[in-house]
Amino acid sequence: MTTDGSRGGLDRSHRKVILASSLGTVFEWYDFYLYGSLSAIISRQFFSGVNETTGFIFALLAFAAGFFVRPFGALVFGRLGDLVGRKHTFLVTILIMGASTAAVGLLPAYETIGLAAPVILIVLRLLQGLALGGEYGGAATYVAEHAPPARRGLYTSFIQTTATLGLFLSLLVILACRLVLGPDFEAWGWRIPFLLSVVLLGISVYIRLQLQESPAFIEVKSAGRLSTAPLREAFGQWGNLKVVLLALFGATAGQAVVWYGGQFYALFFLEKILQVESGAANLVIAAALVIGTPFFVVFGWLSDRIGRKVVVLTGCAIAVLTYFPAFQALTKYANPALREAVATAPVTVVADPADCSFQFDPVGRKAFASSCDVAKAALAKAGVPYSNEAAPAGSLAVVRIGAGGRDATTLAAFDGRALDKPAFAAASAQFGAQLKAALAAARYPAKADMSRVAYGPVIAICTWLVLLVTMVYGPIAAWLVELFPTRIRYTSMSLPYHLGNGWFGGFLPVTSFAIVAATGDIYAGLWYPVVVAAITVGIGGLALRETRGAPDVD
């Protein structure tokens, strides 16, 4: 076992363990988050056969597909890690991840091979998710089992920086490629960051080969106390399963939605909803990450002093209280013209509720052609928020621009259900042009005016969101590791972590965007992270124990 070493700096062997584990994990997160950073382009490349709103939601679902299978990867590789060791398991995961990511860079687009393109893309995302499901638990467990008990928060916080550093690295590579390639990046240059994974894979495998097995695992193995059935022991015995469930709902679910809300949804909100130029949105998030990332280590260190539970749950509580004002402030400073237009000329869709659909069709076969669907699709494409008002049954939907009365502009949509595809396309184009002119007259911006973006406040707000990320995420690995016994630790901690981050967090962008598209309220999607984080504060505060300073579970 490790010696205490609770005073002084990290010794050389511990620095090597942290550096080797962290670098490999950075590269793996880089691979995984390239897709999220390029969702808008991937939507056009692989989902061009469906309407724009459905295509973007489908692209986000393909992003979420990797998160969906992460818990299954946690089961497969967690069991393997508890049976044969931590080191060999995360060598396998990084090989799968690197190969899958490079394959995305070689995959033909929808226009070339049709429906096979998005199908293969999703398969590759599933493989990435499986690999990542086994990666994090292995790296966190490996570092924690080398760390002195009094410094686990600090040691494992370096692993916690890797997800954000991986995202930051992906943004830097994308920005560099955009600057060098210009317009060609949209056409084919987006593939280069994926293909670079081959180089990163070679570096990562070399680094992982230098590691030795964890001393805690060796000790348990030497004592003959390895679990022969980690899955059954972790989830088939109520005492441990109860802790797994509490860790999910009382820790990782809230941590996950704050993590993805503060980084990915903030990027989506800037780029897709506020219509800020993609390059500028990426630079803003990158700047916030540069400022905020050191605080992963700060809050990991703080959890060694005051406790894991109090730091994580306080971060969730602050997110609950500040998410709505923070995102409203983003609108004020990133696209003030949109905010002003909404205040002076609010848009309302007046339609028969029975005429309105939830416009999402994963296979792209359903036509959303009712007058309500036509109106909402046009507004979503224009990035314009709207409210809903019920109209008499059977009436055509109307878009009203203005608060009402004689000063309001009204524009009737059309019912396209009886039209063939060319006629529907022509009618949609005509309605879209009329709506665009009416919105322009009401001073709605087609895109964010980049000369009016207040970069200082926007970066400050995004930095605040990232600081909340560091607060909830910095101590989470130490907390999870200390909740479970060594012999089934890899398996036990991996499942709640990946259920929380893979499902509650990974589905946040698509869930929140779908809520926005359905309601017309650009802030309605925030209810998802706010409610989940609030539930976590309640369950974690009442039912989960503090582990700092407590003896390891045997």
C-alpha cells in the first residue's frame, strides 16, 4: 500500500502515475469530444436527408449514443479491471477509442452512401462510449489506489481535469484547422482532427505501457481477496447496490448535468440558439476553460480539507440558483439585438394545439407539414424564440410579431399536407422569405452581430459556469472511490459514474434543445439540469455519507 505522505509535495513515483494516467485520459476525452465540438458540421455531413431541426437533434442523439452505452462499458471493463487488473484494462479501452475515432475521419458522408453513413457513425459512437465506460473508472481507481488517503482528493483531481483538457484540446485543434483551411474546413477539413487520433493513440499506448499495476490491487490479489464475481457482488448484494443507487442519484446525476450544462450546453446555446459565429463561440468556451481548469485541483484539494460531499453538493446547489440568470445574461451580452427584439416585438404562434407535432423523426421519413409545424420549423430555423397561444380547432396557424393590437404583424402559415414534395418545398421557401422579412422589420437579427458581442462579460459568464463544473467534478472521483471496497471498486464506482454522466449528462444537450424547439422558450431547456441538480442536493445531502478521513471500506 502507499505510505501516508500527506505532507509536502508529490514524490516522483506519484507524479509519474498521475502524469501517465492523465495524459492517456486527456487523449481519450479528446477523441470522444471531437464529435460534440463538431455537431453542427456533422449534422450537415451525415444527416442532410432530414429537415434542419430534426438533423441537429439527430446529430445530438448520435453524440448522446456514445453516452448511452457508457454504463455497459463500465460493466464490461469494470468487471475485467477487478478480475485482471487496472493497467491492462485501460490499455484495451484506449485502443478501441483511438481506432473508432480515426474511422469517423474516413467515413463517407450521407450524400455518398446515404443512410449507411449515419448508421455507421452511430456504431462508431457506440464503440467510443463502450471504451470510455471502461476508461474513467480505471484511471480514477488507479490514481486513487496510489494516493495517500489524506490526499486522494488532490491526486484524483488531476484525472478530473482530463475531460476538460480533452475538450480544450479538441477545440484548439479545430480552431487551428479552421484558421489554416478556411472554407475548406466545412467541406473536408473537419476530418483532420479525427485522423490525428492515430498519432495520439500511439502516444497514449506508449504511456500506458510504462505503468505498473496498482499497489492496492496487488495487495488484494496477494491476499487472495479478489472478487471472483464482481458484478454479482457489486449489484447482487443489497448493501453495495444501495450505495451504487445513492451515488447515482445523490452525487453523479447532479454533477453530470452541471458538468455538461456548463461546457457543452453553454457552447450549443451560444452557437445554435444565440447564433454566435462558431469560431467565436469556441474561442469563448476555450478562454473559460483556460481560466477555470486549475480549479479542478483547487476543489479536489479543498475536499481533502472540508469533505467531498460538501463541495460537490454546494456546487450543485449554486448551479440550481444561478443557471437561469447566467444564461439570460449570456443573451444580453452575446446577442443584445435578439433580447431587444424579444422585449419590443415578442413572437407568438397562434395555432390549434392538435395541429402541432413534436418535430423529431429519427429516420427522416415523416413530413411535418401542418400549418403549426410549418410555422414552428421556420422560427426554429431562424433561431427566434416564441410563445404559444391556442387557436380554434381547425384554424390555420398564424405567426404574430408584436405584443398584439394594430401594431402587431401577422403572417398566416400554410397547410402543406396535401402538397407533393416539390410544391411543399416551394411553399416553405416562400413562407420562410416572408417570415424573414417580417422579422427583419421587427429588428430580429438573422445572426448575432459580432460587433456588439461583449466578449468580456460573455467570457466571465462562461467562466462562472466552468467554475461550477470544477466544483462538482473535482472531488467526485475521490468520493466514489472511497464509497466502495477495493475488490469491487472498479465495477462499483464505474456504473453510477457512467449512468450519471452518460445518461443524465450525455442526454442533456439533446433533451434541452428538444424542449426549446417544442416550447419556443430558449431558456426552457435549463429546467432539465436545474431539476436534476436539485434532486441530487436533496438525496445526497440526506442519504450519502462523507468519506473524507473515514477508513476504507473492506
